[in-house]
Amino acid sequence: MFVVLLIVNTVTSILGGALLLRFWMQAIRVRPPAPVAEFTFTLSDWLVRPLRRIVPGFGGYDWASLIGAFLVVLLAVSVRLMFGLSVQLLAMTALLVFFTWILWGLIILLIVEVIFSWINPHAPMAPFVRALNEPLLRHLRRVVPPLGGLDLSVLVALILLQIVLYYVGEIFGMFGIR
């Protein structure tokens, strides 16, 4: 049982992450470097292209990618049904897992930006990661000014995202989901 869940969670997390990245890149209009674009589009085109026939882009957003990511979460959570999760909790669990994936994706992007700033701020991928984080950090930089030339907005963002993750975990606990 553990091995099956591990494999399903790993595969769906990678696919779901690619779909969420695809949505986010399009939403904030960031052109990815060629390797990132090739990986993301190759991994997700088989799902996004058919979904676009049903759910076209609207308002400048690639809704097919976002809905595809949710469908992948729904699939991953459905596998849990075989191991005891009730059908009533399926939709709620899928929504919570989907939201958790989004939060972890943002946390990972922030950590990657910090690592780039420490190791090599001029790395080819650094501007791309910075552009992905900019919509989140822009608002925080208005509230948290740099101290002595040090931008603490990334730290504040990480703390806020962890607080939200904590409360999502509490919601999981309220429904008896682990």
C-alpha cells in the first residue's frame, strides 16, 4: 500500500507541478527558458490540449492547465479511496491537496530564488525564477522595506506561506484526513 501511494504521489506531484507552473507562467506572462518550456509542455500537452477544446482560455488565463492540475490531484486522491478514504471526503481532500500543492510550489520558487541570490545571481535561470516570484513579492516590498540593503520580503513571504500551510494542515485534521 505504501509503495503504491508513494509512486502515485510522486508521479502526480511532478505532473501537477508542471501544470501549475504552466498556468503561472502564462498568467504572469513570463517566457520560460527553453529547457523549462520543453519539460513543462512535453509533460503536460497530452492533458492540456484536449482540455482546451472543452475549457478555452478566458481572461488571459490558461484555465485548461489549472483544471488539468486539479484533475491530477483528484486522480491522486481517488487512489486513496482504495485505501480507506471515504467518498464524501474526496472533493474536500482534493481541494485541500490542490491548495497545498500551490503553496509548496510558491515556497519552492522562493527558496530557489534565495539560492540563486546567494550562489549565482546571474545564472541563466535566475531572471526566470525572479519573474515568477515578482507578483508575490511586489506587494510585500511595499510593506517590508529593505533593511540595510537586505530584502526581507522573501523571508516574510516564506513565513506567511508556512502559516497558511499550517492552517491547511489544521483543516485536514478537522476532517480526519492525513
